[in-house]
Amino acid sequence: MRTTLLTLTAALAALAAAPSARAADPDNAVVVPQVDRRDIKLPKFPSNDFEVGLFGGVYSTQNFGSSVAGGLRLAYHINEDFFVEGSAGRTKVSDEAFRRILPGGIFTGNTETLIYSNLNVGMNVLPGEVFFGTNRAMPSQVFVLAGGGTTRFNGQRMQTFDLGVGVKVYVADWFAVRVDMRDNIYTLDLLGKRDSTHNVELNAGLSYLF
């Protein structure tokens, strides 16, 4: 009996010493890690904080009807919610309706060039998606903006305030399609009286983000 106990004790001691021996001898380890250190280059994701684009649409000059307008815009996105944007455009305004009543019309020619430029602060309010069919979706963003600038028309230069709303659809991370509607408010004196006019603009454009 005593001999059996001594044999069991020796066996347990041998088992307890086996892991220490394997740990001390890497050649006897079950798995020897062989990991080479790699140089990792962090990807450079574009911030796309700047936006530049062209637009075209319709500019409705109060008392003179609507005409085709076009221009360009440049924006800087401060964060996901706010951005600042400068835009400039031009259109041709006709006094054809007045020539039917007043001999000679109002302008020296049949048309006058109207040039406008604004600086706006915008806020993104409704992020979402636009679906094309059942398998295609593109990110979209509804925004509002407000600001001021100048309008030059028929020899007059007027301080302008504008309010607008629009939607932008991202075709890619760097490319977007947008539609804007704005009300350009300024005082105009062409009919012998200074009146505050509301001149609605509806345009669509393409934007490149970088």
C-alpha cells in the first residue's frame, strides 16, 4: 500500500513539473508564435469640406416675369450641420409686357442684365435617402439657408436679403445633385416708386465636393 502511494505521488509530481519544463524549453511548446511586425499605412479619407458647383434655372423678377438664370456657387461645410456658401448668378430681364402699354418701355433696350451675389449660412435639417427602384438608394439632405448680398439691375445696386430651402442628393462621396428655391428680397425703383420686391429663384445644379 505504501509503495502504491509513493508511486502515485511521484506521478503527480512529474505531471506538475511537465508544463514548467515545456515553458522553459520553447522547442517543446505546442505552438510557437511566429508573428512578423508589419508597417501599417493609415488610409487618407477625403474630408469633402469644400463644395463647388454650377447651377441653372428660372429667376422671376417681380413685375417683369421669369427668365433663364445661371451661375456658380462655392461652399465650406463647417460640420455635419452647418455650412457657409457664396453664390453669384445672372439673368436677362425683359420689359416686353410694359412696351405693350408704355411707348418705348422702361429699359433703353428690350432687355437688361440682372446680376446678383449672395453670402449665406445654411443648416442641414433632414438627412435621409432617395430610392431609385428597389435596389438603389442614395443619401440625401434637406437644408435651409439665409443671408444677404447685392443685386445690380438697370443701373441700380440694391442690398439683397435671401431665404431658401433645398435638397441635395449624393450620387457619390464627391458628387451631388441639388435643387434650390430662394426668395431674393430687395427694394427696386423703376416705376416711379420704391417698392420692396420678392424675386423667387428656382434652380438645379451639380456639385463637386473635395
